[in-house]
Amino acid sequence: MERTFENEIGLLRLGAGETFRGEGILAITKGLLQSGVSYVGGYQGAPVSHLLDVLVSARDLMGEMGIHVESCANEASAAAMLAASINYPVRGAVTWKSIVGTNVASDALSNLASTGVTGGALIVIGEDFGEGASVIQERTYAYAMKSAMLLVDPRPNLASMVDMVEHAFALSEASHMPAMMQLRIRACHVQGEFTARNNVKPAHGTNSKFSEPADFFYPRLAHPPVIYSQEVNKVSERIPAARAYIREHGLNDRIAGTKPSRLGLVIQGGLYNTVMRQLGEMGLADENGTPDIDILCLNVTYPLVPDELIAFARDKDRVLVIEEGNPAYMEQQMLRMTVDAGLSTRIDGKNYLPEAGEYTGEVLAAGLGRYFLENGGNILDLDAIRRRMERMEKVRAAAGALLEAPLPPRQPTFCTGCPERPVFGAIKLAERTVGKVHVSADIGCHAFGTFAPFNQGNSILGYGLSLASMAAVTPMQERRSLAIMGDGGFWHNGVQTGVASNLYNKGDGVLIIMNNGYTSATGQQVIPSSKHSEIFGTGAKIATTLEAMGVKWLRTVRTYSVETMVKTLKEAFTTTQKGLKVIIADGECMLARQRRERSEKAQALKEGRRVEQAKFGVDAEVCTGDHSCIRLSGCPSLGVATNPDPLRKDPIAEVKQDCVACGLCGEMAHAAVLCPSFYRAARIHNAGWFERTLHRIRTRVIGAMAGAA
């Protein structure tokens, strides 16, 4: 995984009255344990990948408490786990990245929301509207509304987040609605503390099993004709029950302002910290976070409670609704509520704030500043707001003045030594012979191949969907099309929607499966074919699976063997054999490999065993300055340096110190028939007597030859 939690797992054992200090995801886990959860599962995806990682790392504690932990094959299987809470009074929690993961799980979620739950069901979802997210910019709120599921959006401090985990289960049971908890990146990784409560062992779990299965009860099935009564039940019983619980337990926070103002703010809980910071900068909140104007902070954003919103708006001229993302669901609902209540309060929102994108501090400062300057009147300190706006403009101007020219774009790229980079170099070399081909890309590390210098990829439609997304393209192309899929995507979705469908329809394209051993982009979680897992995995082989499904043309090629990969690609594109052609590009994730080998080498050095460390370099006298090596490999450890020859002006290539000796530069140079300027040097620790003797002889011979020259 991307990081380990071995040092922090002990925090999950803290009891009542003890102080928990740590980050958001770990606090959420503690909240689950304090809630008496019986089962947990999910599928990795930023920013909530660590939740499943923590649960797996704490497997000993989970076992002691009788909690079942499941690492699911995809989000649909994770959502289906919650079926246990339909028939049994057990609490369950699953996690994934939204909105993409919620899309995958939507079938199971719709059925779950229709039947309703007996035990509390919680889905912890990671949602982000910033540039750091690899998600489609849509809103989970739409799923909550259409299916009648609870949506919890807690204030991003550890105490509130943990409280809302426990309330989410109770709210789910009170309303029989599954609950979703929305967490942004900042909430997942926020640092803080809270006073712990005792962990609660579930009444039913792996250590206290049910003696008999649940009785058959047809209304618990999402099946005609009961689905019609379930739909009525959502609006007549479940949503009213949820609103009653929210009111009774005060889940939404009304924060009274210190000044008499006819303005108010209604905000999503997850945006609370950012909004309060900007109010403080504008002089509209003190150092303790007490605002000048009234605020209604919604820790539960669906369903909204009309009584609360109407009471908040009744004595105000204008209310600004701050909700991230598009459409403005909350703003529209509040507008309808105030109109129905006969209020004349003006509801603002997207007319002052962007309709799309992340609500960063800068974005909120601009929107709030304009709102208060136009509507603050004589109540608010408008001069302080103007000074804040002027400071922001000065900072922008100063930053712009430091740049004589725009900075070059710093686009994402593969890690140094990534085994997937040589495959894209091989594709470019193969295209010199077979011609340009349509490339159907996919979700995963290999999506970096869509950036320079490769620029390979015509579409990305979903995890494991690359082969399926070229189904209608291939029949209309003179050349065969190419799909690129990761091993994680293969097991997640591609084996069925891609391979099975292609074989069924007698497709004739080419598929490359990047077999790096993990779902690497989300933190190197294991998959069914992972080789180094002691917890999960089946040892399944992709090649065996493909052969069993009926793939006839199948090749496995080491990714760093560029020349072999080029030849294999040419064969796949030109062979007269019809049907799906699959190339398994085999190469372990370099980050995982380096982490494993680093500890192995350290242990070997400690024991005095032989250890070889290789590095690649460029002979400055041989390099021509053509830089084809850089254009074809894109390796970040390759750069340019000043030419030491005073008669040559072109800069030469150089290998930087972060080189991991994958050998791609040399392989690429050889496959592309480039200059032979790359060399490999090896540093040997604890060498044997033969190697030491050979080294002394070589040194003397080279020294003598150098002296003669």
C-alpha cells in the first residue's frame, strides 16, 4: 500500500475518556468500531483508499471483535455486501471513491434503497472537486435524491466526523434508509484529536453467529409488485423518520452570529473549515471561529429538514447557500421551501459562486467578498472585506510579476522505472511500420500514456472498459484497434464487459494487459493475481483465465524487452488469424519492487552478503544530442546537460541520480537503432575474491592503456 498504519493501529484500541490524536481516515475507522459494526468492506479509490488499508492492517483487532473484513472485487460487490443489513439487525460499512465508484455500484444501491435496511448501512465515499482527483465531476447528491438515501457531510474535524459515523448508523436504522458519508481529501487527511469512547463488539458477527437464517419475507425483496409500495414508503415514512431524527438529535449546527444582520449562510458541513477561515480573514469571525452573521451548517445534506431551513430564513432578507458542485440541488430545494412557506427571503447561491469546480479558499473569498460588499449594508465591516479583496489582488499581481514568462506545464507522468512506460514506447515504434492505430485507454497508471511524449489514447470510459469501448470502432477501421487495460481493471470489470463480450461477438482487436501485480494508482492494494499478498488474493493467473475463456492468440512479454514487444505488436496487428489478440505486458510495479528489494538489500548488507547496485549513464563523448531516447521513453530520470565538447553546442542527455536501473533507456536506444551512448555500471558490495581479483586486473590494464595513450 502507499503507506502503512502499523504505528497508528494501536489508537483504535483506545477506550472511553482517552484522547485520540491522528488523521481523519483513522478516526473514521475508530468511529466504526465504536458503533458496533459487524462487517466492513469496499474497493480502493482515493481519497478513501486508506480506510480499507487501515481495516486490513487492523485485522487482528477485527478478528478479536468478530468483525468480518472483505476486500471486494469492485464497488458493485461492495454495495451488495450491505444486503446483510436488509434481513438482519447488523451494522455494516463499505467504502469506495465516488462518483465513479457509485456509478459502478448503482444497481445494487438502487435495489438496497428500495427495500430499505433493518441494521444500519453506511457507505463512506471519497468525493473531490479539485484538480487532484481522478474522478468525473458529478455529484453523489443526485444518487441520494433519486434513490432516497441519506447523505452525511460532516464538518471536517475529528470529533464531528466520529460523532456523525455513529449517528449515521442510528439514523439509518431509524429511517431504514442506507446512509452515505461524503469525505473530501482534506477531511480524510485532516489532523486533530477527540475523546474516544469504548469500542463496541457487535451483537452478531464472526464470533457470535446467527443460529438460524432470517425468515422469508417477500416485502424485503426489490421485486414487483412490492417495489411500488416501497417507493411510496420512501416519501411517506422513511424520509419523515429521517427528518425527525435529525431534528431530535440536532445533527445540523445553527451558529448564531454576534451582530444583528439580515444575512445568513447555509453551508455543507464539509466546507465549514474553509468558509470560517475566509470569514476570519474578512474580519467577520473572531479567533475562536464565532461568526458575525448566522450560519446553518448542514452535517446531513439529504434529506433537508424544511422546518430548520424555514426557521433559519424567516428573519432574513437574503440567505447564501454554499454547495460545491453542479447542479445546485440544495439551493433549488431551499428556494421551493421558502416560497411554499410564504417567505420573501431571497435565496442566493450559484449567482455569487462558481457553478462548477472546487470551492477553495480563494474561490470562496471572491464569492463571499462580492456577496457581502453588495448586501452587507451598514451592519458588516465592509472596509475589512475590501482590504481582504485588495490583499488577494496584490498577491496575484506579485506572483505574476515573478514570472517573466509562463511556467511550462508540469503534467503527470509515470514513476521512474515504471514497467508500463516501455510498452508505450514500443507502441510508437511499432506504429512506424504498421501505421497509426486507434488506442482505447483505461483507468489506471497506464492512463499516463495519454500525456507526452506518448500521447496514446482516444477514449477513457471507465475502469476496465477499454476493450468494450472500442467495440464499435474496430469494425470501421482498416487497421486493428488497440485496447490497453491494467490487471486491476481486468479483474474489476474488464474480464466480463471487455473480454467476454469481445469473444462473444467475435471481435478482432488487440488488447494489452499491464500485469504489474497491484492496483497501483490507489496505493498498491492487492488483486486476485497478486503474488506477494499474505492476506488476500487467490493466486489467479490472467493467462490461464483468458485461455479458459477461449482466447487463442495470447503472448506474455516482459515489459522492459522493448524489441520483443515491438515485434509482438507488429505480429498482432498484421497476423491473418482472426479473433482477439492479447498481449500480457509483464512487469511488477517499480515502487513495490523497490520497497521490497530495498529491505532485502539492507538485510543482505547487514549479514555481509553480496549486493549489486546498478546505475545507467550516458557517455558524453558518444551522445550526439539527438535526444530520441527522451522522446521515446519519457523517463523522468533522463535530462539534458551542457555538452563538454567546446566544438559542439547541442546539450547531451544525462541520467539523473534517481535512476533505478530498469534498463529502459538502453533497451529503447537499441530497439530504435539509436546511438550506443548508454552504459551500465554496477557497484558491488561484499564482492567475492574472484570479483575483487578481476577488478584489480581490469584497473591495472585500463590504467596502463590510459597511460600509453
